[in-house]
Amino acid sequence: HDIVPFQLPTVPEGDYWSCLVDTDRPELRKGQHLQFDSTFEVKGRSMLLMVLQRDEE
């Protein structure tokens, strides 16, 4: 399956993204904090669920 580069957007209401689910590599990304504008590879036919976080949360 194709690998797709994905860049996380910058959002003024948050400080970073947190990965809640990665169906391709659940053990690697669960709870991982990702900075704005960071890029990572997503495998085709997989699903990611990200949530916007703030430092005080």
C-alpha cells in the first residue's frame, strides 16, 4: 500500500497534537505528542485519530 506524507496543521487554540489511534502501528504512536507542522508517513488503508492538546490539559 502507498505511503502518504501527512503534515499536521498549526492551530492557534492548541499547543500540539496527540495521537490517540494508529491502526498501522498502535504501539508506536499511542499518546505520542506531535508538534505543529511536523510531517510523518501514514501507510495506505490505515487510520489515525489525532486530538488537539494544550499544555495545561
